[in-house]
Amino acid sequence: MMEDKLLIWRFKRGSRDALQRIYEKYVVYLVTLATALSNDVNTAEDIVHDVFVSFAQSAERLRLEGSLKAYLATCVVNRVRDRVRARQRQPSALDEAQSVCSTASGPELSAVCSEELQQLSHAMAQLPYEQKEVVMLHLHGGLMFKQIAKSQDVSINTVQSRYRYALDKLRSLLNGEMTE
């Protein structure tokens, strides 16, 4: 947190090194978040680069009150929402879902983990976008429900309901796949 405040201070005074450090610190996290929400690695990379271009151009008018990580995550989520709206909220087909690569060691463990990650990826692709966004922001992004509610401009109860419904659907989908 202190490092981020120092980086922002330096960035606002024109330091390219500070901008580069911010990019290096958060790019992997943001691409992962965007990929999970968009189900497309190429789209996710484009979105993150667009966010950083806008961020780089905003040095003079940037008024950051909270966490830099949460701010950048919110920017990415908003860009993904824009892309989703542009596609007119067509749900992605299961074939379009991106599989997640496993880093497990050993061929047997790697195969099992890869299959489980693929099942999870397919199940996540079946969630409504709003529910998937809440799950990813809370579990992967580490944001509290209150922060998510603020970024989505909805009540905290709505966010908690979306989260609960998403987990219920994931349990149902994954338990159904496991018993077959």
C-alpha cells in the first residue's frame, strides 16, 4: 500500500519508471481477471493495455482515494462490461470457454488438475456475467462485497445474492459433472 502511494506520487510528477513499475506489478493480475471475465485471452490483453493507456494519460487528473489495485481492477471490469454490452450479452458457448493451464508437477497430477480446471472454466462460462464478475472480484480480486457493490452501482445485498447464486450454480454444475 505504501509502495503504491509512492508510485502514484511519482507517476503524477511524470515518472515513467513509476508507470512502468505499476504496470509490471499489476499486469498479470489484471490480465487474469479480464480473461476470467471475458473468456478470451486476446480480448483480455487488449482491455488491460487500453486501461493502462488511459491510466498513463490521466496523470494530471487522477484523484485516487483507495487502493491502486482495486482502482485498476475496476477499470478493467468496466472495460469488460463495455465489451460484453457491445456483444449484446450473448452468452459464450462452452466451446469458446478458455481452458486454464495447470502448473501441477507430475503427469498424473497434472492431468487431474487440468481436467478439474477445465470443468471449472466451463462451469464459470455458464454463469450470468454479473454473477461471474462478483465471484472473480471477490475470490480472485480480493475485493470486499462493499467495494464490489460500489463499483457495480448496486446494493451490497444484490452483490451478496449474486455471489450466493453463483456458488449454488457452480456447485450444481460441478456436482452434476462429478457424478456422471
